[in-house]
Amino acid sequence: FGSFVSATEKDMSIKEKFRLKGLNRQQQIVWGAFCVLIAILLFTAFVSFFQTWKIDQSAIGELSNRDIPVKNSIRKLGASLSHLFIYKGVGVGAFFIAFMILVTGVSHFINLGTNKLGIRWVWTLLLSLWLSVGLALILPNYTLLSGVTGFETNALMAHYIGPLGVASLLLLVAIVFLVFQLKWKPENIRFSTKKTVS
């Protein structure tokens, strides 16, 4: 029992130090709410981007020009951010980033799991790039899905290790994620067998 109390006090001490070095509770709530709202706006802009990206091409980089109409639901800012994250970035993998911003906001708002956000962000960025490269490998003619980053990364790796090498590397990353994040083990797979009645 004494060791349990000691471990609990140590855990509370670590969390308290983390809070003192970072944000106080009031700042956490405001920051969390801000991240949640930003995530919702990004989700909306990203979904709208796939419907309006051709129309809004002329508005990219013209935030101060009010004469250029924009069809994106979040208007010029949404079109510009979507162009950056999706077209120039990691394609549909950008939705992972928006989702992680939402998780960050909720974690700070309710003060739960903030000490795990660092590793979660690392995996989110890695999975975003993984999906981007994977889509570029499978659907090379649909650059919008993979983004420029995924397309060029796939092209660079394929130049040195070929498509099969890229696929093998992506499979390895997927296995690493399953093993370390989801605690998956091959022995957990169970094949159901029907017993025959003699």
C-alpha cells in the first residue's frame, strides 16, 4: 500500500511540474477550446477543398485581394491552408493532423492525457506521411490524394529501392505502429475451427 501511495504522489508531482512549466489551468482551458475550434475549421476547409480546389486556385497567395471570389467554406484562409496541408503537403493525410489538433484541444480542455501528446504527435505526423506515400504508390495519377510531399517522397524512394522496396518499407512502418502503439502480437491471431462431430 505504501508503494502505491508513493507512486501516486510521484505521478501527481510529475503532472504538477508539467503544469507549472507549461500552462496553468485557465490557460489550458482557453488553449484547448482554441485548438478544438481550429480543428473544426480545418476539417470543414479540408472537406470543402476537394470540391472547390480548382475554382480557388487563383485565390492562393492573394489573401489581401478582396476582388477574387473563393468557394471554400472557410473562404480564403481555408483555401490557403488546405492548399498548404493537402495539395502541397500530405494529401488526405492532412485529416490526421486536423484530428490530432482536435485531440490536443480536448486533452487540454479536460486536462487528461496531456503528457502523452508528444508521442501522439510524432506518430500522427509519421502516419500522415505514411498514408501520403502509400497513396502515391498505389494511385500515382491522383496527386491530390497523396499531396506533392507524398508524391515526391515516393518518387525519390522508388528511384533508389523501387516500388517493391517502398511497399516493404511502408509495411514495416505499419507493423511497428501495430506492435508499439496498439500492442499487437502475431500470437493474438486466432483462427476459428469447427469441430466435426464423429
